[in-house]
Amino acid sequence: MRVTLERRQLWLTIILGVIGAAAWWYLSTQSIDSRSGLSDVNQPDYTVDMIQAVVMDANGQPQRRLKTDQLRHYAVDGRSELDNPIVWLRRNAIEPPWQVTAAVGKINADGTQTHLGGGVVAERAATADTPALSIKTSAIVIFTDIQYAETRHFVALDSGDNRMTAERGMQVWFGDEQRAKLFGRVRTQLVISDVPARKRTQPLKKSIR
């Protein structure tokens, strides 16, 4: 009888030991997983596919709009990364909006800066008074709260038959005050169209460097 009790106590001790070891292993792995999750800042906390967002102005009119194939949000700094973003920027309800397309994008935590890269094309349709305008560069930053954008990369502007390039980027204000500054070596190609038709057999082009 004593032998049987001792054996039972021995088996009970072994079983409790195994259970304790298993519990320790489980808790230790959970702790490791938790620490690795905290240290991996490159993992988004949520992802949204095929998203569209609209921001209204004070009059309830669409001021800017965003469309992207995928948005990934990162809790570590609040940024959002974008795949194939398209941004529409509208100055008022009368003039056509700017449409800006890019391969990749990033929005900062408070939404005041939109970084676009991978090849950027900004286009504005023609109006009754002005021809269509396009801006091409490799990357650009849009400060949406002050209606301002800048790039330090090579930029090309095309308006009708006219073309202007700047080797070291540009600054552009697209709000109520519309103006631009070009940096580095600037080249301009203008088509002069005010020559009388009977004296002109082809458009005259003037290149300014």
C-alpha cells in the first residue's frame, strides 16, 4: 500500500512539474512575441484597400480628394503610406482642379503634408482663357493646409506648346495667390503665335536658357 502511495505521489509530482514547465514556456513565448511586436515599427496597425476620401471647405464644397489602391497606417509615428495615389486639389468651384498622380505616397500624422514619389504628374485642364498645364517631376511634397507644394528634383512644366524646365526644383503656391519659383538652371521654350499668318509658314520657337 505504501509503495502504491509513493508511486502515486511520484507520478503526481512529475505531472505537476510538466504542467509547470509547459505554463512557463507558454508565458515566456507570449512575452517574447509581445516584445517583438513592440519593436517591429515597420508593421502597420491597419490597412485599407481601395479607399477614397474627400475634404470639404468652409462652404461645403470639395476642396481636395484622395484615391489610393491601398493605405497603410503606422501607429509608431501616425503616418499613412499610399499605393498609386491620386490627389485632387481644387482652388475654387469655378476653376478646374489639379489632379496629381504618383506611384507611392505618404501622409504625415496630422494630414498637413502629402509626400508623393515614384514619378509625379500634376495636370490641370484648360479653361476658356488658359491652356492646359502639366507639371512632371520625380517627387513632390504638398502642404495642403497652406496650399503650397515644393520639389528639389528636376521639374518640367508644359502649357500648350510652351515648355519650361528647372534642374533643381520649384516652389508653387496654388491658393488665392498663384505663383511659382524655379531653381537651378532654367530653360524655357516658347511658341510665338502673334506673327501674321501670311508671313508665317510654321510656329516660331524661342529657347531661353
